[in-house]
Amino acid sequence: MRLKDRVALVTGGNAGLGRGIALAFAREGAKVAICGRREEKLQQVVKEIEALGAGALGVKVDITNSEDVKNMFVETVERFGTLDILVNNAGIFRSDEAGVQDRKNHLDLVTTPIPARSLSITKNMSDENWKKMFEVNVHGLFYCTREALKIMEDKGYGKIINIASISGISGISAHSPNYSASKGAVVAFTRSLGYEVAGAGICVNCIAPGYIETDEFMRGINSMDPETRARFMQLMPTRRVGKVEEYAALAVHLASEEGNYMVGQIISPNGGLVIAA
Ligand code: NDP
């Protein structure tokens, strides 16, 4: 029970990695608020958290709306009395309307030698696609952080965990320049904010994952032909993608007292993807 009686808010906690973190926090005794835009998914995860015996709150919010974000923090404090932990997990990978097909395309691209790739991605990107990525992955993350700091500075305690990506520290997503740039911004923001608020008792850190087997990600993997899938796995010296539990355990560590001396760090669970590149 490393998070007993702590109050956490996990943005994008209604799916994928955010759901994994929300459930891991609940197992460690935290009360957990989650947010996302899909009501049905929110209610589903709220039930899963409650089934673990933890307090749960689902808030339907689009984090690109700063007023709605403010209200979400008010609602969380009204419900649970305070806020100790913020996980800035909500994020998008594609800024156009993309689904599994694009995820598959991404995986195919990272296994294709660079000279064979089209060089038309950045020069053909629309203003809208570039900006949309930053609206969610950077601006939304900032709105949430700003509200959390108002609560945490008053109490002299807090943990903020920003979720970036391996794409923010390596060139692996050369075909998604807007995604890479947005996650690079999250990395830099973590270091700067970590320095700014450590003296106020707030630890800010960042997890920059490689490939983790969420349901959606695995749908992409499973739609690859066997040869491409094998080539993809060769990218990692571990020859596998990470498990959600392995990743969520890191978030628990950073959110708990065990992580009290971690400040402004960028930790990348990636199966060796970067050292192999
Ligand atoms: P998913 O697409 O499965 O989940 C994204 C979550 O973010 C959903 O809960 C979604 O909820 C929420 N979300 C998206 N946009 C908004 C918004 N505008 N307002 C509120 N909530 C929003 O992605 P993953 O779980 O795979 O990724 C989670 C994080 O981890 C992201 O930041 C991603 O970049 C990062 N990451 C993931 C990796 C992986 O291997 N899976 C690798 C590297 C980084 P809803 O749609 O209901 O709004």
C-alpha cells in the first residue's frame, strides 16, 4: 500500500497506459480521479477502480479546454479533499483522424530502412495537424500542471509525472515529426519545472516509454505480416514490447515515497530500443 490515502489524477485514465497506471495506483491504496472524452470508457474504468476497493472519480473533459480543466481539479478536490499526484498521460499519436491502420503504418515505417522512406512528411504537413498535436500533448498538459501546482504548492507536497515518449528523445518516429516535437517539449518542460518547484516539495519527473502492449498497440502489431512483425521485434534487444504492468510499476515508484529523491528525471522503459539504434 505505497500510496495509501494519496489522491491521484490520471489524465487519459480511461484507456491504455493511463488505465494501467490508474489501476496500479488504486491497488496501492490511492483514491483515483481519471479523465478523458469518452464517457463510456470513463465509467468502465471507474467501476474497475472501485472493484479494487479504492475511491474513484471519472471526469469527462477535453484537456485542451483550460476552463474545463480548472473545473476538473475543483471537482477532484471537492470529492477527495486534496491532490497529491498528477499523471499527465493523456496524449495523441496522430493529429489527423487516425486509427489502427495508422498505428500499423507507423510500425511498418519504423522497420523500413531510412533511404526507402518518403521524405514528404514534414514538407506536406498542414498547419492544423502540427498545431493539434501541440494542443493536446503540450498545451493540455500545461493546463493540468498549472492547476495541480496551485494545490500542491499550498501543501508543500506533490508528485507530477509527465508521460512523453521515446520519440521525444530519439529519432525513431521520423515519420511523425509533430508527435516527436510535442514529446520533446514534454521532456524539456519536465526538467525546467522540476528545477522550478523541487524546493516547494514537488517532484516532477517524466516517463518516456518505448513500445508498450496496450490493446490498441497490439491490434497494430497483430495486423502486421509475420515477417514485418519479426523485423519490428528485432528493433529491441529484448525482442519484445513492454507490458503495461512493468510500465505502471515505474509510475507507482515515482508517485510514492520511494521516489522522493527523483527530480526532473526522464526515465525510458524501452527494452533497449535506444541503445540498439
Ligand atoms: P491511448 O490512445 O490508448 O490513450 C490515450 C488516452 O488519452 C485516452 O484515455 C484518451 O481518452 C485520452 N485523451 C486523448 N486526447 C485527449 C483530450 N484532448 N482530452 C482528454 N483526454 C484525452 O494511448 P496510450 O495509452 O498508448 O498512450 C498514453 C500516453 O502514453 C500518451 O501520452 C502516449 O503518447 C504515450 N506513449 C504511449 C506509448 C505506447 O506504446 N502505448 C509509447 C510512448 C508514449 P479519450 O479518447 O476518451 O479522450
